[in-house]
Amino acid sequence: MELDLLPLNLPSDNERPIVIAGPCSAETEEQVFTTARMLAQKGCHIFRAGVWKPRTKPGGFEGMGDVALSWLKQVKEETGMLISTEVATPQHVEACLKHGVDIVWVGARTTANPFAMQALADSLQGVDIPVFVKNPVNPDLELWIGGLERINRAGVKRMAAIQRGFSSYDNKMYRNMPMWQIPIELRRREPNLPIICDPSHIGGKRELIAPLCQQAMDLGFDGLIVESHCNPDQAWSDAKQQVTPDVLDYILSLLVVRDETNNTEDIVQLRHQIDDLDNQLMELLAKRMRVCREIGQYKKDHNMTVFQANRYNEILEKRGAQGALCGMDPHFVASVFESVHEESVRQQIEIINK
């Protein structure tokens, strides 16, 4: 089912995408106002700050709660910026509406829980403010879309998805793996849904924010939500992934926003070449599968098992090395041949069991 959406109609500069910025957490009244004033001076139109903070373990700073909402309301009155925060319960929604919050977003942990999403959806019935939904912690596109659908069915039509990356046990470079293919598939299935990138949570380190912002723009994302703090090193939560308003303004000034509609004859010709090559790939794969079926018949005639571990390892190692020589990521090549091998095994099992 395609979402029933209306345009967000959020303020942004002509040269920049939608930008939502502010500290990870609203810590003190002084910290909130200092950061907000600095961001307003840099032309920021939408201020963000966490009021309730779901921490991985108990004992950490879990937000100031309703008192921080009064700070956000004053920021809105003084600077004219829209204000936004995360909600996880119907009580949060009620408090935000009471304090005039303009935008709410749903965090990754909440998106992963259909019961919590339905409770939020019920509390948002008849509410006309934009609601953003972060991807779930695990890489599950259906769960993400399901959360979006629950909110949309409650009558909320101004919506966006936030890509904040996905948890990984052995992740080294990023705090959360981008897995860009998932928001790209979301865009294919929901072409009218704006997608906002959260480089702070993807990177986990402030030095990764600039390249992640640019990558999001290169992929045609609609905006950015970035954690910005007046004194990041002294932040009470996620200090390493926050930047000062000055640094954020510099990052945004360097962004190159691509023209998605610039469809020249040159790129049309190149896409024709891609189509021809894809057709050739399909023909080659079909030929490979025919040979695999012949091998399956041989294994059946000689009472051999379908899966041959040594041969499988040989294919992955050889093609991975070959891919590296051709300028491709060996892990990408290995994943391609894992999928090809999986289909080969499936077809051989069909033959053996006939």
C-alpha cells in the first residue's frame, strides 16, 4: 500500500536541503538557548533537542522531560525556529502538543516495536503536525514501512523517514552501518515520502558527518538532521558525534546538491549502455544456471551431495580476488557470488529430488 501523503512544507534555504539541527539532549536552559541562538544566526530554521532519552543501559542521562519542553517553546518564541523532539509514548505526544512542538520523530528502538508504534499512532489521531519515523535498529525494511503505515493510517499525512543506520555487532568504521540500499528501496516503493539522513547516528564521530551529508545528497535525500551543540566535548550524551553550529554551517556551505531532473542526452545514452549490459548479464546467468542444472543431474546420477564446501570456498576466494583486481570491493563480489551459488544450489536440489 502506498502512503497517503501531503507535502511537508518545511522552511529551508534555496541552496540547501531541509536541515534540522540542535543538541542530542536538552541539558540546561543556558545550553539550549546558547545553541539555538547560534544556529538561528547561521540560518537554521528547525531546532531539535532530545527531551526524553532512551539509554541503552540505566544510569545514564535520560533527559530533562517536560521542563525541557518549556525551554523549546521559548526558543520558538525568541528565534522563530520550528521546534522538534523525539516521542516514544502517548504521554510524550500529549506533552509535545501542549507545548507547541512543531515536529516529532519516532526513534529507532520504538520503530522496532509494532505495539509501541500502534500506541503512538492512536495518540496522533487527528493531529496535523509532521511526524518523522527513524529506521528500526535492525535492517528490516518491512518493519520500517509498517511503522510508517501505522502513523499514516491514523490520519497523519505530513511524514518523512529518517535514515540513521543499522546496528552491527562487529561494526568498526560507523556507529551504525548506513546500508544505503535499504533507504534506496524505500524511495523506490514510496517515491513521495521524503527521506532525511541522520549522519550523527550513522557516523558516531564528528569527522564522519561531512562526508555522510554529501553522500546523502548524492543519493537524492531530502534533508539532514544533525546534532549540533554549543560545546560538544562537554555534552551529557553522544559528545563524540556532535559539532558546533559554526562547524555545521561550514559543512553545509560545502554541500553539493545534485539536480535530479537534469536528464541530458549523455546520461540517457549511458543508461542505454547499462540496460544492454544488464541484458548480457541475465543471458550469462541463464547459461550458468543451465550448466549448474547439468551438474545437478550428474550429482544425482552419481549419488553426490549438492553442497561441496571446498568448491564453494574456491569460488568465493577466486572471484573476490578477481573483483579487487577489477576495482570492485571483494566483499561486494563475494556477496554477489553467494547469491548466485544459493540459486544454483536451489536448482540442483530440485533436480535431485525429482
